[in-house]
Amino acid sequence: MNFVSTNNAAHRVSLKQAVLSSLPPDNGLYMPERIPLLGADFWDEWRDLTFQELGCRVALAFFGEDMPAAALRTIVNEALTFDAPLVEVAARRYVLELFHGPTLAFKDFGARFMARLMSWLARDDGKLLTVLVATSGDTGGAVAHAFHGVAGIRVVILYPRGKVSGLQEKQLTTLGGNITALEVDGTFDDCQRLVKAALLDPGLAGRLELTSANSINISRLVPQIFYYIHSARFLPVGTAPVFVVPSGNLGNLTAGLLAQRLGLKVDHFVAANNRNDVLTRFLAGHPYQPRPSQATLSNAMDVGAPSNFARMLALFNHDRAAMCARVSGCAVSDEATRAAILAVAASHHYQLDPHGAVGWCAATQWHAAHPQAATIVLETAHPAKFPEVLDGVLGPGQVAIPERLACLADKDKCAIPMAADTAAFIAWLRQLD
Ligand SMILES: *Cc1c(COP(=O)(O)O)cnc(C)c1O
């Protein structure tokens, strides 16, 4: 299977190029040149497969022509080491818990698969691959954990000093081994600028094998398909769910649309936005208008120009009506988010994180108009990751902290200070090899 740019279907590359380069040179995004079908043999037995086996079948449909099945199976099995349970919080109102991975966010699914696939694709190149990541918080932690100990790869994470939460900083700076954290004296935008400058620097190109691990890499999307199909198995037979997806860069939603194209029966998708509602406005008939992002309680969704929108357009051949027939949008305020966290804790004894709470609000609106629907809200992070919000709404100490988060408090931070200066960063990279 080849991969094509959303900006130019004639620009075709191999799996290896699509994954190791992340972005086509024309600023588009890579998409598979065709969406494979999962055949009747899969849909005959999909309910009885293990989560790992289900993941292997989906991964083989996309990547099976380009690598040995055994290698791909190993990658899926090593990436999918935790479950995604479906919880019925109220009648026909389900929550899919995607936070049981090492960094307690759904990004673990994509990052762990990408890390292992990159390592395998680069295995014969005979060079250490250096992966650069700029992070404003969550992505860096998931990527760092995913690559930790992966052979042939070294990761350099750049994060803005004083602008990530204490726990997030610990997730970035306490791993050691093949993970190096740079504490940049600047903003997230500075970090991104440094990464871009290094990737384009002609002097580094010959010395280091550089790549980036940002969220638009096609290999992060495919493992997100697994849990959509997995979750639907726990509904009563014949139920087609409405998936409610807390959305930022729209990677998660795009993966759901791909699951449907693979043959999963889905009633509808609801994209749940916070105040950054570019997609919701588009789906309501307004022009597509990216805007600067605004800060909200669900900060991982504070995206003003969602990158995967290009992939959604490609999936629907730029036909807005076709997209609206499958996807609706819903924008949720911070007030409503707080109210939902409180109401769900009080009425159902279930704790939502701010992102899941945005989804819950959107699902409530959907149920008001469609009382018989079965909604599945994707719970994208563990509530303990957001103590500032949860303590404020539920009272201090109400959320139990999972052991893998709690133990971080005792670990020592190890980060290298770095000026927000391209020349300084490139000089530092030069001395690495
Ligand atoms: C990244 C993230 C999102 C948004 O997901 P997209 O795929 O970017 O739409 C939602 N919730 C959490 C907790 C996240 O980390």
C-alpha cells in the first residue's frame, strides 16, 4: 500500500517514507491510497477475538502488504498491553476508558504503536534515529514513554520552562535512558520553531538521522481504530453506537471514521468541541475558519486550526453534505464542563476528566433529541491528570491518584536547560553524534 498527500494524490510514497518523514513536502498529510476492507471472515468472528488479535487484523489490513505479518503482530502485541473498558454509566450512556496506558491518556495507543513501527522500519539503516518532539504537555509524555527503551532510537523532547504542569514535567524528565528532555527558555511555539529549524538544517542532515513524532503521523491513526471496533462488541447485538469524540486536532475522530469505512456499524459521530469550535461551526454550515486557540479547562482540545481536518475532507471527497450526514458538532462551555463533572459524580458516582466531560455534555444534548440512541463517549484522559480542575469542582482529594502517576512525585527531574535559540539548539544536536 502506498500513501498519498491530501494536497496531491500524485505524490505517492512507501510506508517507510510516510512514517519516517511524517509530513509530505507539500504541507498536506499522508493518507492510505485506498481504505482496505475488513472482509466477511473478520466480521464473522470480530466479537470473539482478543483486543490484541483484533488490533493485529486491522493493522494487517493497512500495513500487511509492506511488512511481514509476524513483525506487525509483535508490534501490535507490544503496543496494546492495556485494556480499553466500556462502562455503562447510565442507561444506554457508555464511557470508553482510554486512559489505562502508562501516561493515562489515549495518546498512549498511537504513540506506542508508532514508536515500535518506526524502530522496525529503520532497523536496517545502520544509524541511530533521533526523534525530535516539541510538547506543550500531554503528547511529550506519551511519546517519551512510548519510545523509552526502543532499540535504535533516541528521543529529544523540547518543552517550555514553567509552562507545563508539575506532573507533566515529571512524565517528561524522569525516564532517562534514550530519552533526553530539554527545558527551553521560551514558549511552546519556540519549541516547535527549534524542531522545524533542526529538521530543515542542511548541516545536520548528513550527520544525524532526524525525524519528528508529532500527532499527524499516519502511524498514530491506525491504532486508534482498534478501540472503536473493540468497544462496539460490548453493546447488545445489533446496536449501532453514536460515538461522541472530545476533539482537538481531530485525529481521534478521523480514526473513528476510518473504523466505519472498514465496516463497523456506526449510527453517527458527534465531535465534542470546547470553545475552540472551528469544526462545529463548519458542520453547522459556516465557512471553515481556523482561529487562534483560546485557553479552556479541556486544554488538550485548545486547537484553533485542527490539522486532521484535511484528512476528514479527503475521506468525504470534500463533500460537506456527506460529512454532515455522518458527523455532527457540539460546542461546550467551561461552565457546562464543570457542571457535568459535578452532576455525573453526584448522580452516577463516576468521575470524568474535563475532556470526557465535554463529551458527556455533547452526548446529553444528543440524547435529548434521540432518546433511543446508545452513546459512547471516548474518555481520553484519567481525571487524576487534572487535579486543578477536579479539586475545584469535587473538593480537594476526591480523585484517587493511580500508582503510576503517584510514584512520579518521588522521582528526580533531569532536564538540560536550552535557550530558545536555533543556533544554540543546532550546536547542541551537532555534538550528539
Ligand atoms: C489530544 C487529546 C484530545 C484531542 O484529540 P485529537 O485527536 O487531537 O482530536 C482530547 N483529549 C485529550 C486528553 C487529549 O490528550
